[in-house]
Amino acid sequence: MPHVHGGRNDSPSDGNPEYFFSPGYTVRGPRWVNKKYKYGGPDWNNTAGMMWYHDHALGITRLNVYAGLAGFFPLRDDNDTGVAGNPLGLPADPYELGFAVQDRMFRDSGELFVPAFPGEPAYDDFITGEGAVLPPDIFPGGGPTALAEFFGDHMLVNGIIWPRYSVEQRQYRVRFLNGCDSRFMRLKLKVVSAGETDPSLGTPVPFYVIGSDQSLRASAAMVDEVDFLPGERLDLVIDFKDVPPGSRVIVENLLGDSPFGGDLPGPDDVFPDRRTDRVMAFDVELPLSSVADTGITDGSPLGGGVDVSSNITRTRKLALFEGMDEYGRLQPLLGSAEPVLDVAGNMVNGAMPWHTPITENPGLGDTEIWEIYNATGDAHPIHVHLVHFEVINREGFTADSIEQPVIQHNGAVGVAQRLENIVADGNTRGPAVSEQTRRDMVLALPGEITRIKMTFDKAGRYVWHCHILSHEDHEMMRPFHVGPGPF
């Protein structure tokens, strides 16, 4: 069942994980509706942005996306037309490029490799932590099992390992999609000599952030580097005019091969002899064409930004937790940071698994602020279906973490937490340059409250989740329902 980021689809076509189906529809999810799904049309977003779509089957999204069930495309409007001479003065075909970035592992035969057990190559204590329990000790027959995260040791761009693209000495519009399972990146451009592959030998090149996710920015912003989280899209303008002809520009990744906590990686956070610090390269080697160059500069007006209503209906306090399932495996969970009444009339608080009754039930047309308290040790890329949202700010907090049981889908008992005595520290900071657009992805750092604002303008059942796909599948995902039931 495919989900389209930025699609603003009706609930039956949104990619709800419980609507899955097998070939020939012989196996159908518990909420399966029909065989036909509707995408596009006037109900989609009314401003240009970057869409991407991927499989969203319950419990196996990570595997299906890894196998290739994903893609992306631009959405156009009257200003961002994609043709030369567009009203915004943006580079257009053939100077507009799109690249999907995904990390992978391979067998020596060239087949994709998916680690199924902690302790497999590159997944020893580096990923699992000392003392990790390995199958077959916890599973009859030895597994396979879910892994907390996945980090591939090869970077693929549009399905090619470390590709290079030949460019002219001019401006290019470059769109990037982070389609990785767990990998956060921080992108930086480095000029090196022709044929060089080591970005550490290069000189930084600034570039312009012009948009992300579901829209352009209000104006172009020059930066030296930009964070890039799983599920996010970046819309950049790179100016190669000042790059010496014959040189190479490497897209460097400054972050590591392990869960991201907000800091640059240390020696223990990267693969031995790593190559994941380089994504792709641009070789400045083509003769300059007769097509006029574009003139995007810092502050060039683009007319984008965010347009969420200021009429706030409700502020919700939500939270991110790290629990353990009945086998002792890490189980990331969503939940509430305050006592709330679910739609079945139960008062609940803390971490909640997927199958428990809905706790987020905004009214049709409501605008809400969600405060997301990250009580885990790692960053999480949070995605909310249906909406676009505004990133308001972030603020540190402290709280007491109280252990409590979590009932699994099979009735077994795991363990997680609830938060008590929450104290915000008063030190807020606004959204990053790349976040000042219509968003459906947001970075939630550990020990911080991340605040987003959105309007729920379609009725039905949707989901919100961490976009680390290994987390989403086990099971950092919750349904929400817009408008009255049935739920």
C-alpha cells in the first residue's frame, strides 16, 4: 500500500499500514478497503514541492523500501513551472536534477544483503551494544529478528554506488531525497582535483537552500552545510561558476554510521575504512552552453514559506520513548507526555504500542500544536501523514522517567516509560534554514521539545511515526483520526 509524502490523500488512499494487500489480493490488511486508489487532482497541495512515495505495509515497510518500492517527483505550480524563463528565475531542465540517496549492503555476488541478526558482519557490538542477546537464544529456530537500526556501508544515488555527474560552470537546481532506513546526514560540498575521491582533501563550497519537503522557502538562503534526515527532501541551488574547470565537487556526509544524537561522530561511530562520508560527485567538465545562466543569490525572493493558521484549537504533549518488547529487543514507541483520554474512554499516559486505542483525535478543520518530547538517547525523524506543518521551535527539558509495562499485540508484556515532573528550560530556538517551508518531516533531538503546528483538513484515519523505518516497523508508529468516528 503506497504512501505519498505531500500527497494530502483521502484516508483510504493514504497508505495506512493496515490497508496492505498481497499479490492478487489474497492477503488483505485488517482495514483493507478496495483495489483502486486515487492520487493527485485538485485536493493535493496547491503549491510546488517535492513528493516521494514508498510502500507502507505494516511491519515490513523497511524491507519493501529497501527492495526498491520507492520513488520521487516534483509537484509544479504557476510560479515553479520547471521550464526555462519561469517566474522565479530558477534553473530548469537540463539544469534541474533529482537524486534519491539510499544506503545499502551487498553480497559479493552483487545481491542486496539485509542483516537479520545482531552480530552479522558490521552489526556486532558497534550497532547492538555490548551484551546484546543474539538469536537463537531468544527465538525458537534462531530468527530472523528485527534490528534496532540499519546502516548500509555503500551510498547509492538513484541506484548507483557513488555516481558522478558532469556539469557546466553555471547554476544547477539539485533536489535530494533521503530514502535511507536510519541514516541522518549532514551535507557539505567540497572542491577537489579531478578524479579525487576523498572529501577531506577538499575546500568547502557554499550553496543555496531554496526549499524542502512540500514547498519553497520565502527566499534563498546561503549555507555551508545542511542536515538531511530520513524521509526529508532538500531543494538546493549549487553555483559551479567559481569552481575551476576540470575540478570535482564531492557531496560530503559529515555524520556517522550509527544512531544520531545531535553531535558529530566519534571514532566509534563510523565503519572501519568507511566510504559513507561521500555521497556523489559533480565533475565540472562540460563546455558552457548558450543557454543563459540563472542568478539565484542569498535572499532571492521565492514566494514560499509556511501558511498554517494561527487559530490554535489545542496543544498536545506527545513523547518518544525507548522500551523493550517481551524478547528484550529495543522497541521504540510513541505516546503521550501527559495523561489523556483515548477514544475508548480510558485515561492513559506514557508509551503506547500501535494497536491500542487512538489518543489523537483532532476535529475536522482544527489547527493544533504538537509538542514532541524526546525522552530517548537518539534523534528521531518524525513524519505526520495528511498535513503539512510549520516547525515552531525547540526547547530543552528535564523529566522523571517512570518505568511501566507495555502490553504487546500478542498479550505479552514489554516495558517502557511515562514522564513525570517535566520542566522546560526556557531556552528556545527557531527552525533551521531548511525547515522554513511546508514540512512533513521534523528532526526531534534527544532531551528536547520539538513544536510543530498543523491544520487537519480531511476526515479519516491517518498515522504519525518515526521515519527510521526499522523504528516504525517495531513499533514507533501510532494512528490518529480526524473528525468523528467510527475509529
